[in-house]
Amino acid sequence: MKATILFSGGKDSCLAAIMLSRFFEVELITYNFGLLDNWKQAKQVAEKLKLPFKIIKLPQKILDEAVEITNKDGFPNNGIKYIHQKALEFASQDSKVIADGMRRDDRVPILLLSEIRHLEDKFDVHYIQPLMGYSRKTINILVKRFFEIKEYKSEDFIGAEYEFELREAIKRKYGVTAVEKIFPKGHSQTIVIRYNEI
Amino acid sequence: MKATILFSGGKDSCLAAIMLSRFFEVELITYNFGLLDNWKQAKQVAEKLKLPFKIIKLPQKILDEAVEITNKDGFPNNGIKYIHQKALEFASQDSKVIADGMRRDDRVPILLLSEIRHLEDKFDVHYIQPLMGYSRKTINILVKRFFEIKEYKSEDFIGAEYEFELREAIKRKYGVTAVEKIFPKGHSQTIVIRYNEI
């Protein structure tokens, strides 16, 4: 049975992929709007995991909508969550099992239980969050066993997360000062640089 | 690294055990108050899973307290949750990683996120709920791949869940009519009768 995992190449989506690969034929998908080629970061990590990878273009209007939400809010949480929900809906049209790397300690772009059930019912899909029952410190132990990772700040490196095209789109429409106001400085991301198969 | 799984022999705790056995040296624990020998059901299932099994006696006063909570409420949810929380605390004194078979669709004895964090901090323990990111229908697919199960009604068969000693204790103190009032009829449980190793 195929399971499509929304994939950024960060430690959480990598661990989710490894966990599900025991039960499903895992396929990694990175969504992109065509503004940046940051999906290449995810592709390189997918190759290290030796798992099939697809890049899929999302409609520009989803990014436009996320830009307006984010600009109105003055912070990125709801804009990022909006993109993630749309990406889950797109994945649901292509696969009966979808998954991501959300953790119980995540704030964004975590879905409410009611939103999860709505998605599952509307698209008749299984939505799995394999890491949801694990704390941050437990995840860190498992990550250490499987991966070497690089931590980076969002302003220093461009990863495959939605955040980066959202920043770019806001920069193009509202200027660099808007980006600096909206996105907190020093926000950490990770990318997997090595997979130690067990 | 050892992980202690609170184990009843039902489909959820069995699936949780199988999932974690990839990452940890799993040990199954069934807690019992010495009123019934229903722990034997769990032991038989543990043998089918070929995983180490321990039965541990919990202090009688925990059951006494659960009886009073349940009798006062007029329904069993909080009494069962009380026993489960105490069992998790006991397990935390013996193991750095503890786990159970809770699902996101469970109502009882699920802990709030604040209670989970409190437990982890107080006992410096990793508390994993491997099934938390899976819906009931996804669990059912995985269960089918690994196990043959028997479904039964609580009034027809005595499994290793906390519910059964709680029923017995209430019967001894408040009589059989109290049990019939408090526990909903037709409540379904499962027990694993075969493990199909993959």
C-alpha cells in the first residue's frame, strides 16, 4: 500500500518516512510554487534515504492567499498552516494514505483533531502523523540514531520548507522590511546530511 | 535502550509493541491488583508476540481510590484513567522509556498534553504513544496485517484491561447492580489470538 509523505528533508519528515517505510511503500513529495528551487534540498535528502521522490507544483493562488493571511496577521503561523492544509488536500487526491512529520510539541502547522477528521472524511484518506505520540526529546534520541543533521537559521540557508517561498513572495510584494517584521529572527530548521541505515 | 509498554493483550497495545520493537528493547508489563488472574490473558498474548513479559502488582489503595471515583461519577472513565496514570507513574520508576497503546480517537484513559508533559518532567521519562498519530480506521488496517483478533463484550469475557478488576472491586463493595448501572453494556474489547510476523 502506497503512503505519500509531505517531505522537506528536515529531521522530522525524514524520521516519519523511516517509520512508515516498515508498513507502506513510501513516496516522498515536496510541494513547490516555482518561485525558488529550494525543493532540490529535499531531493538530495530523499536520495540519501533511498526513497522515491516527487516534486509537485502547487497553484500560485495558494501562495497568494498565504501571503495575504501572513501580511494581515503580522506573523507567519496561519499562512504556513494554510499552505500545509492545501498540500495535504492535494496529496489526498493522489494517494489513499498521506503523512507528515508533525510532532505533538509543534505549534505550526499542526491541524486540530476536528480538521484532521474533516480531511480524512472529505477525501476518504488515511492521514498519519507518525511522530505525534513522541515528545521533542524522544524524537531527538531517534534522530541521532538514524541521521546526521545540520541546524541552520532561516535567514542563513534556504531549505525546502514552505516558509522560504512564503518569505520570497512577501519580499516581492511587500518588500524586505515586511519579511523582517513578520518572520522571527533566529528560527531554527534542520536538514538531514547523512542517513545511517539500521 | 529498554522501553516498557503497558500491555493488555488487546490490538492497540500489541500494535504499539510491534511498532516500538524496531527502535527499542521492548518489555511488556501488565499491572494487576491481585483480585483476578486476568493478567494471564496478557501473558498468553505476549508469548505469541515473543516479547518479554512482566506482571507487576499495584498497591490496593489505587484500586480503592478508583472505586470511589467511579462510584461517585456513576461512570467508569475517570476511575480507569486514574489507574492508568498511576500505572504510568509506576512504570516510570523502573524504565526511562514508557509507552502504551493510546489512539487519537480514544476517550479513555487518554492523558491531556499538559498531563503528559507533567509526567515526563516529574519522572524524567520518555512517554511514547506510538499510535497517537493514527486514526481508528488506519489502525484497523495495520492490525489486520499483523494480527488475528477476537472481539468480545466486557460482560462476556474477562480480559487483562483495568476495567475488569475495577468491575470486580465495585461488585464486592457496592454489589452487582452498581456494576450494571456504572458500566455501559456491550462495550467492545479485543484480544489478539495470532501474530503474523512480517
